Amino acid sequence: MIIAGANELASNKQLVDAMNVFPVPDGDTGTNMSLTVMAAAREAEKNGSLQVADIAKAASGGALRGARGNSGVITSQIFRGFAKALEGMEEAGVQELAVAAEQAVKTAYKAVMKPKEGTILTVARGCAEAAVRLAEETDEIEVFLKGIIEDGHKVLAQTPEMLPVLKQAGVVDAGGRGLLYILEGALKQLGGDLPVTLQDGQSTAAAPETNFASLASVENESITFGYCTEFFINVDHPDEAVTTGLKAYLGTIGDSIVCVADDDIIKIHVHTDHPGLAIEKALTIGSLSGLKIDNMREQHTNKINFSAEAPKAEAPKAEQPKKDVGFVSISAGEGLTKIFKNLGVDEVIEGGQTMNPSTEDILNAVDKINAEHIFILPNNKNIILAAEQAAKLSEEKKLHVIPSRSVPEGISAMFCYEHDADPDEMEAAMKDAIQQVDTATVTYAVRDTSIGDKQIKEGNILGMLNDEIEVVAEDVMEGTKELLRNAITEESEVVSIYYGADTAEEDAKELSAFIEEEFPDCEVEVQDGGQPLYYYIISIE
């Protein structure tokens, strides 16, 4: 049912993407949810157990690490709550599933700082309420699930009345529709006529795996321990004493140690001359999965891969010197990457508007930085939850999530970086700095719609200020100038223009000249951002 649900959503993810409220070319709710649920399905597929508790736990772990975007993180929390309620069960009927549905909703609501009705949360709650009612009316799983889906669609149809922005755009909530696609796939599987395998193109071979090898110190002449060893220990609720003891033991046989625990798994990475000792110790705690051993002393990595479908590991990189603080930033575009690097960011994850990185992507970037305190700059409101989830999973390092909603906010935060500053004080300064920035963006409409009193046609130029559509125009330059007239105020001092991959430098300079003439008190900077889809990203401070 989980695999079929993942396949059903994958087949319809573009329809869910198209439900994005704003008609901009970055609607990715369906894509994010699909990638998250595919990660859950991969773990369920390879688990091998016939007990519902084991399958639910495997799916929860996969969703947790594969979560992308707000919708993906919420979906992963639905899986997490569902699995918690089924702990210890070999099988489950409608009563147990109803309780699990309730727990799934409670867990998802807790994961969101300010839950908003008219979203996937509302649809999930409607499904759970239906599950509780139907569990008293039938013992047949198929009838039970069909009734849940029917009630879910009724709630989904009401979401535009709960969120005016949905009603204006003429769409229902995308996340809620995605959730129902998952349930609809599960219902189809109950008929027994679907293959129990992930869709072509979405196989495990294409799945990202946690890659701790990037922590390696691996110039041949400087290698202390020869084997990069990594694996997962499957264990119920590992307590701190177990993790601490394992970490201490690994320290006696190797270095470059990562030992991170969540609800049902411990992630291990260690460089050692005796991989067998690490494995034997781990087996006293739980079963193993995802075992990989690299001989770092060979010129060409000789990988012993016990998961035949796992991808190739990246070539290990030279170990970085220990720092007090490190930085991870998310952005898209070669120019923006260079800017963040020049400001002191250690790892830039390619992503943002069109592809939200997963929780695991963020943790992998964190693993590459040799620092105790690491600051995460999501630079997109749809990545903040995934970053916060990564912070909860990271035990070796203290992650400071700066809730930057745009690239200009992230850049402004980096200007607060001081080498010897107290991390907590710097976090406070960064959070204050991002409040002092307005972000103007210019893109194009991908469909006809109406937002407020604005009638939008496919291909129109859209000028947005802090994610609100301010201008609808026919021409990029004229639309951008109108947007800036609305955005720049008497208090504005600095305007930074980051022009995109589809914008000529000459046009950006023309825009700069316009600002200098119209707003002579403002200092203007022009830089090549190279970002896709957005002609301009403009910072106003």
C-alpha cells in the first residue's frame, strides 16, 4: 500500500505542482511530497518484514531523511506519528489504523510552529476523524479506506473557504490533494491488481543515500586509518547511554566519527583499520543496513557495497581544519554560489525555488564541515522546516537555523559573521538582520489566474515584493521598474541587483542607472546571480 501510494503520487505530481497558489514557475508541492514518499517507499520495499510495525518504522525513517519542502516535512511527520502508534504490532485492523491516523495528525500538527487550516494538515485531520468514525462501522480495510478518502475529498473541497488565497487562485490545497493521491494508490493496491514495485525511473538506484565519506581525510600519504566504514543500526528508541558508549568505543579504533541517532536508527561513520570490530560492536545493539566499506588507500576507491542498489560514493575530500563555526547555505545559480562562498559559507546546496533540498541533503552538507556550531541559511520559506528537522536529528553538532526566506536575507545574515563572536549572539544578530531586508523578485506566470484584484495571463511578467505579487506587466524592464517604484522607500539605503541566467548584464546595468536617477540617495550594486527562472532578485535595505 505504501509503494502503491508513492507510485500514485509520482504519477500525478505535476498536477499537484500546478495547484501552486501563485502562477510562478516554482510550484513544487507535488515534487517535494513525491520525493519524500518515494524515500519512504524505498525503505519499506527493502525492509523484508511482514509486520506492520517494521514496515511503518522503515517508511517513517525513509520519509524523515528524504523530506523536502514544507509539504514533505509535514508528510514525514504524518508517517512518523503513524509508525509510533503501530509500534510492536505484527498486524493491524481498522481500530489500530484509526488510532494510528489520529497519532499521525497530532505529530504533524506539532511539527508546525503555527498550523494553518485549509492545508494538508486540515485534510489529514479530516481523514483521521473519518477513520475513527468508520472504525466503529466496518471491519473491512477496503471499505474503511474508501470512506476515509471520500471524507478527505469533502474536506479538500472546503479548503478554498478556509484560505482566501486558495479561493482567489481557484485551486484546492496542493498538499492535501497530494495526501489523497497517496491514499488512493493504497486503496487501488487493496484490489490486488497492482505490481508491488516502485515505478520505473524512481528505483532505489536513483535514490540519494547518506554519504558520510565526504568527511574523509584522504590524501594517501596522510591517511591514518585505511577503511571508511558506514552503516545504519536499526534499533528502537536508542537511548543516550547507548549512543555515547558506542561513540566512545569507535574512538578507540578509529577517527572521523559520526554517530547520530533518531527514533529508530543510528547512523554510523568511522575511519578505522578494523571495520569488523565496528560491525561486531554495532551488532550487539541492533541489526545493520546500508553497509559500505571503502579502502581509502587505493588510488581508485574499492567499494565493498552490501546494498547492491546503493549509489557510488563521492571521492573523499581532504579533511578541513577545525573551526568554531561553519555555514551551510541553499541557493541556485553559479553567481550566487560564489557570493555565498566569498562571504564565508562552507557548503552551498544547489536548490531553492525549483528544487528544495531534503533533510538528508542538509545533514550531508553539515557532515562535511569540521565545526561544532553550524549555521543553516535556507533562503526560502519552503526549506525552513527541513532545516529545522535536520537540526533535531543532528547530535554531533549544534545547528543554528536562521529562518531566511530569500537569498538577500541570507546574504544580509552572512554580513553578521564575526570570526570570534559567540554563536548564540551571532544567531540573534543574524535573525535581526534578515528582518531589515525587503526582497523583490521578477519572474513570469505559468498559467492564467487571478490574485486579489490582479488578472494574470500565462506569460505575464510578475513582480513580487516579499512573496506578494505587486506588479503584473508585459515587459520585464518596465515591470521591474514599476516594482522598484513600489518597493524603494525614503528609508531605503542600499539596493543590490542579482540578475538571472536569462538576463543580459546590459539590462541589469540599465536598471541600475534607473535606480540611481530615480532614487539618488540609494547606493546600487549589480552582481551576476545566474539564478534560473527569476530575471532579477533584488535586495532592498
